[in-house]
Amino acid sequence: MLKKLTYLFGALALAFGLWGFYNRFAFGHENAAYGSYVVWGLWVAMYLFFAGCAAGGFMVATLDLLFQIKVFKGTGKAVLWAALVCLGAALLSIWLDLGHLERVWKVYLEGNPRSLVFQMVWGYTIFGVILLITLYLAIYKPQHPFLKVIMWIGLVVALFISGAVGALLGVNAARPFWHIGLFPVQFPVFSLASGAAMLLMVLGLFGPRDDPNRPQQLWVLSVASVVLLVVKLYFMWADYSQSLYGNVPMNVASINQVLYGRYWWAFWILQILIGSLIPIFFLVQPKFARHNGWAGWMGLLMLVGYAVARALIIFPGLTVPELDLLTTAFSGPHLSFDYFPSLMEWAVTAGTVGLAILGYLLGIDYLPLFPKSTKEA
Amino acid sequence: MNKTSAPSTEAAAMLEKYSSEVFAGIVAPALENLDLSALQVSPEASPDVILRMQEELKRALKKKPEERRWVMVIDLRRCIGCHACTIACVAENKLPPGVVYRPVLTEEIGKYPNVSMRFIPRPCMQCDNPPCTPVCPVNATFKNEEGVVVVDYDQCIGCRACITACPYAARTFDFGETYLKNTPDNLPFLFGQSAADGYERNGAAFEYGESIVREKDRSPIGNVRKCHFCLHRVKEGMLPACVTTCIGRATLFGDANDPDSLVSEMIALPNVMRLKEDLGTEPRVYYIL
């Protein structure tokens, strides 16, 4: 029943998304709410989120397929498929964000290796190939010795690409909210946290119900997810508190927008309450954490929190003017420091999410991702 | 000030010499009864700096491109905040809505009745150490041989990483907007949108020496755009549009490698500053305070 409802939800999201895709291709970026000041919006945030899930999913898959930790036995293929689907969603999001999406080949053939965008495009391409090979081997030739080799390589690449996302933002010396030396260290942790939450959701909501290992798997994953979430919150606390004490005006302005300004509701309600406190409350209690449904839904809430967290890294870094008086210097469309995604942007994101949901469900229906079972969610 | 019966033609000639022709035409009649001999002209305005800079430009163009060092000097004491430079830039480059190369930042200082205004024109700083160029994944933006940061529209993929890297917000993205968007078309006895937008689309600009037709999905739509010191004009011996149009002669342009140039004199003054020097970007735009 849940799977059918999820199919329906994915189909509806995709239907809404088709209008967004049409709008994007017919009118370009004209109907986007981002502009020349807030240059990156919802799609870039979703790219960071999905890319983090993809890298994190691969990291979590190594627990089963590389390190062969007993409690995670049988979970690797399902989360690898989720990682592949997320990678597709990430690349679709960022591709649609380009001004000239037909020129993406130039990054491969006429690229600038010094650019982090270049490094990430190549990194994600290599990562995608590794994911495909790993998934193929894990499903059809699980005893092949190359599986472990490719997983080691994939683990290093996953760390690199998730760290590179942090560096992409961190190298912007002009934006103190992003210019954090530890960003490339933090982002792999964020990715791992996303991967753990994603596996929790996948196992809890779509995994076979009669697996005797499942309650223990969910409990261990719940504890790991909570620990990673707390580490993520600690990183955020460290960044925010130091910035506020440091009192660099542009940095403080960005943080104030998150805590008390235009994005307060997203931070306090979506990221902290729904994405952090509620999952922590339930997942530290074994009776909920061992329960498929509770664990799965809490995994989903954590993912919502992580998606919002990505947006709250991107948006406030751009909504504070580099020069104070820019806000009134010249007026015109797309020259604003206020940002809330437009309907077209939401539609495209809904379509991307819908595609990811449908892709994942088709995978678990037609690929042998879980050990054989008689009873599914 | 003593009032005399100075003829308007004299006033116009005076203003034309020290200001732009358009401004002279507008303002001269209002000055008919003023004694213009009482006007004090600052030393750098005599002879007209425009003529001097044009001569210097011709001299610089005889050198090899890599031997020139184009710089812009903006004398904030002389800027009156008319925004003519912004508009001249928009007109010269036929910039669409939402794209701006040279806004003028306007700051109100003090409280009534002790209020004053400060104006800071902000072109691209043409940094010698630009943060925007290394982030480009396809080498679409770079410093050319004359040291001006340019954008290759046919190479740019529109990722906008350069915009996030610029500390001066000197880059804008062309979203494909037009001034005639949502205006009526096919009205009887009137030129409608499709007839009128030829101005916006055909031969829309001569940036980088190319005649660019503005069409959907074609560059420069979907590209990042920025001030380029009007290189297409400079190449032909003309000063950038913002310099020519500045009625207060606040914006100066020239080759800083020429020790006799006006800009060389100006950037040697003690009251010179550059924006956000602490970032190490080494801007080529200097402000006189």
C-alpha cells in the first residue's frame, strides 16, 4: 500500500514537474526567482543535497559490500541504487541551472582544471561510472574480486566529491558566510549523515519486513544517524557561534537571516524541529527505532532537514550584498537580494524528486536489490 | 554672484567645453543671467581632460597591447550622482533589463538638516588578481593581453560561479529579458512589439567588436556579462562611454604605463584608494577621495 501511494506521489510530482521542465526549456531562466545577486537558488541547493545523498549512500554501502559488517548484511545494493538515483537527480538539477546547458561538453573537452566546478564535473562523472560498475558487480557478480577494489576507489572518490562541494563554496573569500576552511571537511560528514538517513528510510519504508536482522539494523542505523546529526549540528553551532562572536558584519547578517530573518521558519521549524529534534526524540528510543515505519519516516524527516540545511547554506551566503548600497543602486528584473524560489523552480524540483522516487521504486521492483523475501512493506 | 546679461550661446560654449554637449544644451538656457567668469575651474580640467585623454589614448594604441595598462580613475569629489555613466553604458552596450555594468552606489550621510550625499560609481574593477577567472570551468572569462577581464560569450556555459566569486558584484547574468516584454503587439496604426524590438535584438551591441544579434537561447542570453572598459571603443581610439558622458569629468581613463598620462598623475596622489584592497584583488579602478 505504501509503495503504491509513493508511486502515486512520485507520478503527481513528476506531472507538476513536466510543466516546470516545459517552462524552463521554453522561457529559459526568465521565470526563475534567482538573479544576478542571488545567483544560485533552489536547484543548486537541491544539487548539493542529492549529490550529498549519492556520495553518502556509497559510503554507507561500503559497510555491507566492502567492510562486510554483519549487521548491515543485505543493505548494500538497495542503498547503492538509491545513490545512483540521487546522483541522476543531482546532475539533472545542476544541468537545468546552467545558462547554456547544451555547452556542458565544453567542461570535458575545453575545461579549466583549476576550477572547482571542472573538478566536480569530472569527479561526478567518474563517480557515476564507479557507481554503475559497483552496482552491476554487487547484483550479478558479488564474489568478483574487483568489487572490493572498485569500492575502495569509489570510497575515495565519494570523499573527494563531497569535500569538493564544500570547497566550491569555501574558496569564495568575498563571502565570509561560506569562506570556512573546514567546509571541505564538514561536507563529507554531511554526506555520510545523509547516506545513513537515506538507508534508514529505504530499509524502514521499503525493505522486506521479514528480515530477522531488520530491527537490529534499524537500531544501529538510528544510533549512527543520530550521532551524525548531532555532529552536523555541532559543526553548525561552531560556525555560527564563532561568526557571531567574530562580528564580521556581512557574516553576522547572513546568520541573522537564518536565525531571525527571512529564513527563520525554514531553520527553526523545518531544519531544527522537523529535521532534527523529532527524529532524535524517536530514534533514541529502541521501541521506535526498531520499528520499520517509525524508523523509515524519521529517516525521511532527517533528509528533509538536510535538504533545508543545504538551502540555508546557499541562500544566506548570497542574500547579503557584497557592497552595502547595491540594493538601491540599480533596479530591474533579477536584481534583488530577496530570494524565495518561484513556482517554476518548485515545479522543476518537484519533477526531479518525482523522477527520483519513480526511478527508485522501479529499481526495487525490477532489480534484485534486497535478499529474497516473501513480505514487503 | 553678480548677474550679467551673458548670452545663452556663450553659456552653452562654456558648458560644452567643460561638460557634455547634451548637458550643455539642457542647462545653458537656465544660466543666461549668470556671470560665468566667476566659475572656478580646477587645474586638471584645463585644458579639457577629455581632449587630453583622447590624445593619450592614441599614443597608447601605438604600443603593443601587452605594454598598455588600462586603468580607470574615479574622482568621487567631482561625481554629482547624475547616473549618466550608467545610462551611457546601458545605451552603448544595449544592455537588457536586469543587466548593469556600472551602477552608481548612492549613500545618504547624516540626519536632517545636516544631510549630504556620496556617490560611488562601480564598474568592473578589472582586477590584476581576479577571483572570478580561475573559478570558470571552461576558461570563458580571462584577462586579455591588455589586462582587461573579458568574457567569451560563445564559451560561457552560464554556471555563474564567477558571479559568486566577484567581491564587487560586478557581473550580472543575462536572463533574456527585453524592455518590450509584455507590451502590446499587432495594434492598428501603431508599431507593436515585434516591429519595435528590432532595436533590442538586431545588432544589439558591439561588445568585443562583434555585432551581436539577441535571440532566444543564443549568447549573450544565458551568459554572464560585465564591464569591459568599452574595449570595442578603445580599439577605435574612443574613450569608454562612461568617461565621455561624465558631466563632471569625474571618470578618467588611460594607460597607467604612460608616465605622462593623466591617470598616472592621478593614481600617484595620496588620496587614492581602491575597493576592498584587503582581498588582494589588485583592482585597476582607483577612487580619488
